[in-house]
Amino acid sequence: MNKGFKKLFITAALTTVLSAPAMAEEFIKIGLGAPITGGSAAFGKQLLLGAESAAEAINAKGGVNGKKIRIIQGDDACEPKQAVAVANRFVDQEKVDAVVGHFCSSSTIPASEIYDEANILNVTPASTNPRVTERDLTTLIRVCGRDDQQGEVDAKFIHENLKAKRIAVINDKDTYGVGLANATRDAAKQLGVEVVLEDGVTRGERDYNALVTKIKASDVDAVFFGGLYAEAGLLVRQMRQQGLTIPFISDDGIADPAFVTAAGGIPFAEGTYMSFLKDPRGEPAAQEVMLKLKEKGSDAEGFTLYSYAAVEAIAAAMEANKGVKDGTVLADWIKNNDIDTVLGRKGWDEKGDPKTNDFIIYVWNKEGQYEPVQ
């Protein structure tokens, strides 16, 4: 063997040896579209923890068809344009195999169009606007419920439990907040409740006192707010500071301790009602997961376990289809098969919505935690 050929042979052999581990380490890449920064970052933290914890648990059991899951973060800050940028990066650069997300419906709606065009399975753990699953997309699944379901629960509580006859309905001018406020308004009217005042707030504003004055002047029995914790907390605090003590009802957008902080502490947050999905933390299927999350310092609030279940659904579909990554095939399989998840055994309809309405009413208590209304 001449010297030059020997050098070439050694170089080729070394390259093969060095590249072998990289070739063997093939992952299932799941993108996580969530507000890692911005005003809804507390929810982004929930989704990230849930997705990464599920991936960790599945990987510890051998992964999916022998391949381990890797979570790829994409920060959309609950901004539609940023969500589109995240979606394009997931598809074009990261080459993800599936997506968990997004959180805000206003982000999920445009991003899901991109995933559908690329035929990538998209499972949202939190977007509740009905339009999410009403656009005939073949790759989209929703783990949570819908605004029209939630609005019915809110309206029934306002009418039957609070005995309110006149209400104000406020929203945060976002797709999610407007959609839920409208659903609650319509359901309340059907029950004979008079909607005296409808108004909106702008995300990021710090002074709602003019709106509070309007609410006081309208002489309503209760206020419903459709939106997220930052604005809900500020509104309820300024209502209480002006001496307005009527019931305040909101939605799953305040299902995080960040609501208490935004409200200025427990004295202002206590007694606030909210609609949210049945708390899965008490499910038998969640107990082992809960222990592990507590070791990480988490109480698995809000959508943490819904994000966990989204990863479980993706993994189950891929496992059953022997690694197939065709988004339409995977979504069809989920729609036609019940899956054991951390939330319990779940099934979906032909639109990709859960088959059951699991929304109930909670109240924030004096310990700064939410609990079901008995």
C-alpha cells in the first residue's frame, strides 16, 4: 500500500467511525410551539414542562419504535406572525416529525395551515377556539375542549349558581378571548340573562379604571372576562380597588398562579371563578407522572398534563403505524382509536375534537390555588 493511498484509507476509515454514532442516533423530532416569552410565558412554561416530561418518560421505556423523542422549542409569544415564523422554521429547517402546539388560538390557526400543507401532525393541548378544528384540516388534533362547550358551562353557572340577571361581558380583543366571550354571551342570552355591557381591553394596557367605571355605571350582577391572566388579574384588582365586589368569572386563560400575581395578590384574586377542564391531577393515570413532576418542583398546573398527553397521542399514533410520519395518516388513526393518556382514556371525533365536554367551574381560594366549586 503506497503512502498516499494509505493516508486516504485511514482518513476514510476514521470518517466512518466518527460518523457511525451520529448516524445511529436518529430521533423523532417534535416541535413545541408555545409562548416561551411574553405576557403568556407562564403557559409556555407549562407546555414545555409537559412535553419534555412526556418525552423523557417515553424515552426511558425505549422510545417509539426504538427511536427517542427530542423536543424542539419554538417561541411564538402568542403572536400570530411569530407563530408563522416558528411553523416555517419547524417545517423547513428543523424538519420536525410532529408538532405540539400552539397555545393561543390566534397562533394555532395560522401555524396549523403551514403544518397541514407540509402534512405534519399537529396536536394542540390548549387552543379552544372552534375555528381551530372547523377548517377541514386533515392533520390537526385538539386535546382540550372548545369555546362553545366552555361558554355553555360559564353561562349555566352565571345563571343557575350566581343567579345573575344582568352581566357585563369583556374580552381581550384576541381570537381566544373574543371567541369565548361571544360563546358565553350567546349561551347566557339563551338562558334569559341580559348582557348589559360588552367591551374589550387591549393586551398590555395597565389602566382599566375607565372600564371599571363603565361596569359600575351599568349596574350589572356579574362580570365575565374572556382572555388571559395578565389582563384578567389587572381588571379584577382595579374592580376591587374601586369597591366593585360583584362576582368575576373568567376562563382557562387564568389557570396559572401567575393570575394571582397579576391580580396583586391573594386578597384580590380570592373568590374569582374560572371555567377549566376537569383537573387531571386526580386521575389514577396521572399519579406516577405527578410524583415525578413534583420532584421537578411543579404542581402540574393548568395545561401541563394536556401537553404531556399531546406527546403521548403522537407517540401512540407513530408506534401503531410503525414509524409512519404522514400527518393525515397519524391524525386519522388518533380520530379512530381511544388512547390511554395521563388524562385517562381519551377519544376524538372526526373533526379532531375530544368526544366529551370536560369543562367545570373552579374558584381561586385563600391559599392562592384554584379548586372545583362544590
